[in-house]
Amino acid sequence: MNQQQSISNPFFSLNYESALESLDNDFFDLVQPANFSNLTLRFRNNKLLPILGLDSDKVTDKHFLDFCGRFKGRQSCLALRYHGHQFGQYNPYLGDGRGFLYGQVRLIDGKLYDFGTKGSGQTPHSQSRDGRLTLKGGVREVLAGETLHYLGVKTSRCLSLIETEAFTRDGETVRGSVMMRFSRSHLRFGTFERLDYYDRPDLIQQLLDHVIQYYYPNLWQQQDCYIYFYAELVKRIAQLVAQWMAVGFCHGVLNTDNMSITGESFDYGPYAFIDTYNPYFTSAAFDRQGRYSYRNQPSICRWNLEMLQRPLSAVIPFSEMEAALESFPELYTQAYQQKMLHKLGLDNLSLWEAEELIDLTLQLLFLTKIGYQQFFRELRLKFSLKWRESADFIRQDLEFLVSGEETAFLKRWCWLYHQLLFERSLDESKKIARRLEQANPIVALLKSEIEIIWQAIREDDNWQPFVDFIQLIQFDRDNSFKVSSKS
């Protein structure tokens, strides 16, 4: 980029590094983005700008359009090469087919981050596809990233969403978009799998060194850094899927090419947040066998980690990786219990108490079909210190409509929750209220909410429900932590 561009657009003056680009070009293809004739900025993530070291008041919409829609400031962009296991079957015909790595920046926290596009045109990996992103797909990904982030889930986020000209797909004219994603890395499990497919242990070693140096730098100088890396990745993935399960999130397509090497969730397609607690819920209509159902997510993530062992075995002994993977169930259970207890407002329970309360809560939700998000929202809104006095107060305040066997189950849950509250001090009970507020949002991104937001956009080009939802979930999260910090 030239000096004039750098001065005029704050995005161009960031601290860019050619980290991935400095590797052998066998990892990527140099591509040119599509030239869009019609750009309308629909979403700019002002909350991300301070993280980039930028002042939102000094970043104009034109800056966003030039950077995220016209892709000025870059001589070349990188379409990354990767393969992957899709629904358990190996697919060697993958890669960035409608996006590219725009650039990598070193931010004020000292870490390296990626700017990556989606919907920016065809690449050598597009096959017969158009390289485009529908506007609805872009809206859904913005909503997913922001919602998960404010729920405390490690996730990629969208820096911007720009509407482009319409295009034809499957005989239907659809509104188009291009999205700029902000994440730690776009390297995937499938990036390593591709190198194994072509029998390139030398490149596996090179890529593994790169990953550890840039994304696990605390391990790089250690003698056994390679197995330590794998063990740390196992831990990160276990914690990530525990976060998904606790907030009721179903990713939908957990192929190995959708698994980030940094343990961050990204690539949101047919995702959904569960409405009622149904372990067998599947968000992708084409997942007819339920491989990626809500309940299967932990086991699938473990399986994906196991598949990663094959390429990594060029550097790390299988036996060491298998031993590290054995810790996955325990790591997942610990993380999931902690997240669920916080959703229930509690902390420091014995293992027996935690298991009993969580199991009873899930049984109650499954039996009664009380909304999963609704249940925890009601706990947050209705919680009272008088619940320490009697279980009857809990049942009266929650006002869930139940009958028959469900009534007995609800009474049993209220009694257990009351007992746990009664055993805690008044000061601890006040902390429970704060935990409930932090862990349980007032708004929920259910399928029905997404459809309401999209219907307003599709029928009236009304973006207000979209804007309102984003602002509400941001305000709810920010405000709850401000209140906690003052307590």
C-alpha cells in the first residue's frame, strides 16, 4: 500500500505482518477479489475498533467500504488450501472457495490476528460454486459471532457486513454480501490433513513450527513443545465445546475443516441455539443421521482431535497424543460443570452436589419442555434472597406452567435449589444474583428471532430489528459486568 492510502484510511496503518505469507506458497494461492459495483455498509463493528487500536469516531463508513468491500491496500490475498473430513468421509476437494486471508495484524495485546473474507469471489478452490455469500448468510454469521462473544464463548467475530449486488443461485435471485471476519487464525485441522494427504511431512513440520511460534509462543522454547501443543489444543477444544453446550449452541457442521487450530469457533453455517432441551436436536436439515446433533458435539470434537493425530504423527509420536487425548472427557466435564453452575448462579459445589443439580436441571428441562434460554433468563430476573427461606417461594416466583409428573419434578428441583441456597451465607447469595446476570442474557438468538430479523430486512429493507438485537446483547453483557465490578 502507498503512503497516501495509509494516511487516509486507519485500517491501512495497522501493524501488518506477512506471517503466513512468508511460508512456502504450497499453503495458499494468490487471488484477486471480486470487483463489486454496488456496496452498502450494513454492519460495522465499532466494538472491535478499540481492540485494533482505532478510534471509532475517526473511522468512517468509507474507510470500511474501501477496506472490507473494495479490498484496497493489498497487492495480493491468500486463498488457503485445506482438506477435511466431512460427515466422517475424507474430502480432498476443499479450500477457501469464497474467501481469502486479507492480512494479519499484530495488535496491542501482542497477539497476531487475521482479517479474512467470506463472499469475496471465486478462487481456485471454488470448484463449480459462485464464490458468493447471500445477505441472509452474512446476517446470520454476524448474529452468531456477536451473540457467542457476549455469552463468553471463544469465537471469531465480524468486523463488517457489506451488501453487494444480487446474484442468481439455483435459479433464484438473492441479495449478496461480503463479510470481513476477525479471528486469531484461519488455519484448520484440515490444513494439516491436506499435507498428510500429499505425504509432505516436511511441510507438516514447517506448519506446526509456525503454529506454535505464533499461537502458542509460551511453548516454543520448551523441549517437548510439540506434544505440549497438542495437549493444550485438546484442552482448548474441550473448553470450547463445553461453552457451546452450556449456552445451548449447536454448530451444525463440525467437519475437521471447520475446526480452528487455535481452539476458536468459526465458520457458522446452519447453526442454531436450542429452544427446548432436546439432546438429539440437529440444526442442519441435511444432517439426517444426526451426526452433528447437540448431544454429539463433545464426542465429535474428540473424534476430530483424533483425526488430527494422523498428520501430526509426522512430528509427534502417536502414543503421546493418545495419552493427551485421554484427558478430553475430564477436561470437558470440568469446564461444562463450571459453566452450568454459573448459569445457575452457583460456585464451589462439591462434585456430588454439582452433578446432582445439573442432572436434575436437565431432566426438568427435558421433561417439562420449558424453554432452555427462558429457564435461565427467568432465574436471572426472578432470583430473590427470600428463596433461601423456602422452596415454595422459588416455585411461586418462577411461574412455569407444569402439570402432573412435571409438577413433582419442579418441586423436587426447587427444593434442591433452596437447600443449596440455604447452606450459603447472605454475602454468597448476593454473588449468586450477579453470576446469574452475567451468565444468562435477557435476549436469546433463537431461530424465530433470526427469522423476524431477516423478514424485516427481506420485505421492507428494515435493519432496525437487526441493529436493536446487536445493541441489546452488547448492552446487556457490558452493563452486567459494570454492575459486578462496582459491587
